[in-house]
Amino acid sequence: MTTRPELKLMPLAHHAGLPLPAYQTASAAGLDLAAAIDDDIILNPGARHSIATGLAMAIPTGFEGQLRPRSGLAAKHGVTVANSPGTIDADYRGEVLVILINLGNAPMTISRGMRIAQLIIAPVCQADIALVDDLDNTERGKDGFGSTGVASRDAKDAGS
């Protein structure tokens, strides 16, 4: 088992009275983040809004914070994280905001303390860039969206 990284949290004044992010079960991957807002925000269908969490943090170098939707909000109301997953870089020290979007058919009220997203702390690596004139050939090649498995399916269908 790997060592758990230390996530340093700094609650801001408008976070007062709200619970700190927490794993809801022993094996949960994400920490729940709550809305640190004073007034309700009505998120109409198709609308998006940056929601304050009232938290700043220091994520260790070699890791990132990933902001992900809460499945209950997505399934019940069509509300998700607009830039999912949102990335919090290890060197960012400002307040964490969550951009929610309502893809549902009805307005959704976001209230103070509502759990609005999950925070995943995940390892990352940075790549060294190498400029080349050619790339190695692969079975897929330059075929784009929806192309994987098509040739094998077509061959299988032709043989039946």
C-alpha cells in the first residue's frame, strides 16, 4: 500500500460552520466538497455557475486535485461539473471553486452546505517533450472517434 499524501486545507472565513471535506466510507475515493455560499443559487436548465467551497489547499507536488461530479446530483437532477474533471494544480493556492452546470430539465437550488462535488487526490507526472518528424505505426493509426474495434467487428460480421 502506498503512503497517503498530506492535503493541507485552509478554511476561509465563509466556510465557517461547514464540515471539512471527508471520505464518507472507509474505501471512498473522493472527499465531498460543500457549497460555501450565503444565499441560495438557482441553477436553471442549461445554466452554469462557479460555486465557492470556502477552502484553499496545498496539494503535494506530484499530485493533482480532480473535481468530479457527485453521482446523486447527476442522476437525480442532471447537475454535473462543467469541466469534469476539473484540475487543481499542486501550485494553486486560491479558493477552490466548482463550476456546476444543469443539464437537467428543471431548475435546481444550490444551498449552503450542500455537497456539490467530489475531490480526488491523484498522482500525476509531467512529460518531457520530444519533437519528431514521424510517429511509430499502430493498429489504429490516424483513425479518430469511434474507430476502435470497428475493423475487428466488420471482419467478424463479414465472416458470419
